[in-house]
Amino acid sequence: MSIDIGIIGLAASGRSTIFNILTGIKTDSTGQAPHIGVAKVPDSRLQALADILRPKRVVLTEVQFTDIGASAGGLGSSRGIGGQLLAELSNVDALIAVARAFSDESVPHVEGSVDTERDIAAIGLELCISDLAILERRLDRIKESLKGAKPPEHQHLLREQEILLGIKSNLEKDVPIRQLTLSPDEARVIAGYQFLTAKPILVAVNIGEEQLSRAASLEERLGSQYAGAKCGVVTICGKLEMELAQLDEAAAEEFRAEYNLAESGRDRLIQRSYQLLGLISFFTVVSDEVKVWPIPEGTDALRAAGKIHSDMERGFIRAEVIGYDDLVGCGRLAEARKRGLLRLEGKNYRVREGDVITFLFNV
């Protein structure tokens, strides 16, 4: 599955800096056209698999990041999001909302002062207003359609109206759709609207270097307020990460050690946004290539095979499966086979995080 994550934020929040860090593409915040770049999702397990399986090639999952250019469209104006900006946001799978926490007199804040919680609320309000506008237009059309609708269609329209009115009531209380517990029927009805508040969102709090020692406590405090269903909070020092991106890996690691940074802010941000989508990863070994595949949690073996190739799904026979930990513990596939740790699973098997799978098929 392709993964597309949109990056939004108020002007002077560091939105474009975060995009540059994630993708390695150097852009600025001028212009209204979106910037698009690709980043690989880091996975330390691939190195261990490569050491065991000795493939010629290792292929990581890729995520497309789109710098929407939201500040050019007026995010924070309390008018809702519309036009080309809304079209771009509707097509992404999840959002990263960059909220400013750093102070820099050379980069004045659009509101005249730095207030991270105010900015997070402003972004959330924009998303709610835009969804309300979509809802109200659809409810008006339903009202007109009900006048001449025949019984089967009439019942369908009444059900849709009931669902949308319930969602509208919550949005008017600033409750985003992602926080609602929807039945499968309700989720199906609204799926085509691509509501912005239904999308998973990661709040990336852009801190200054002087705040690094307080990053964990800030993340914990804001996380207790905003983290929840399909929503998370992560801190990142955009300025520092941009500087580290210019160094070779050894120098960057030494620099991180000086700041007591256990991992790359870039890698952490990519992993957190990836996890927010509710995806798990499985591995395949085909033609001397080890590859990681993202799938929604709960996907069965048949559909997982189809992700690789439609022929695998159509001609599925069975799946030979071993867990990552079992394989690493054995050190060799032959040893894992000898110990009986390789399992044969049918098409209804629910793929688990870290499974190493060989699909057997015939077409």
C-alpha cells in the first residue's frame, strides 16, 4: 500500500524545515504548490535479517511526505480550509501538524508570541471548521433529495442524515471524528468524504536547542492533553536536526551523544507517523531480496500475498511463516526448519508483526 502523509502548520512554525529533514529535499516555504518527497521507514530488524539471509538487496518501506504549504492557504485564519489546500489534504492518509515551541526573534510568530497550545488548538479548529462545511453542504443536498426520493433511497438518505447530524453535533463541540466510536456502518457511510478530523494526526512540536533537556517532559505534558485515538505528540528540534543532516553519520552520532539524544529525530518522527496509521510490517525473501511490507493490522495471508502481486493472491496455496524473533534466535533458516519453527498457514491466517513469510502459489 502507498502511504502519503501531509505536513501542515502555521506560518513560521518550521513546517518546511520538518519536511526537509524527513525527505532530504531542500525547499523553502514560499509558493503555494505542495512539495513532495519520499523517506524510507527505518527498521533495525532488516540488518539482522540481512546478516542471516545474505540477500543482494534490502528494501525498506517508503512513505511519501507532502508539504501542503498550509500557511500559504491561511491556516489559523479560523475560516476553515478550502480550495486547492483542502483537495491536497483530502488525499493524504495522515497528517503531521507542526506546532512551534522555539523562540527566535529573527523569525517572528504570526500571532506576536509563541504559544504552542494555542497553535495546536488553532490547527484543530481549522480542521473542524472544514469538516463542518462539508457536512453542511451534504446535509443540504440530502434535505433536497428526500423530497422526491423513493422508499429504498429515502431510508438510505435518512440513515446518512442521522449519522452526519451526530458527527456534526460532536464537531460543533470541537470533538474530532477520530475520537468518535463509529460502528462499521457509520464508518462506511463517511469513508468517501475524506474528513480531515478523521485522519490520524501527529503533532510535531518544534523546539529550540535550549529546550532539549526539557523535551521529554514537554512531550509527556502535551501528550497527556492531545494524544489519544489516532493522535500522538512528538518533540523535535528542527534547527538541530537540519544541522545534523549535513554531517556524515559518524559525526552526527557524536553530536547526538553530546546532546544526550538516543536516536535520530528524523527516524523517530518517521516511525511515529508510520505507527499512527495502525500498520504492521512483515518481511519476504524473494530472489535474493529481503523486503519489508506494511499492511493494516488484522490483514489475512491471502490479502498480504496480494499486496506483493495479484498473481500471488489469485493462485495462493499456503504461506510458510516464521516469526522474526524465532528466526534470529535460530541464526539460520535451516536451523529454524530443523526445530520445527517454520509453520504452514492458510489464507485466513492473520499476519503478525515481524512475520517472515514465503508465499507458495500457482497460476
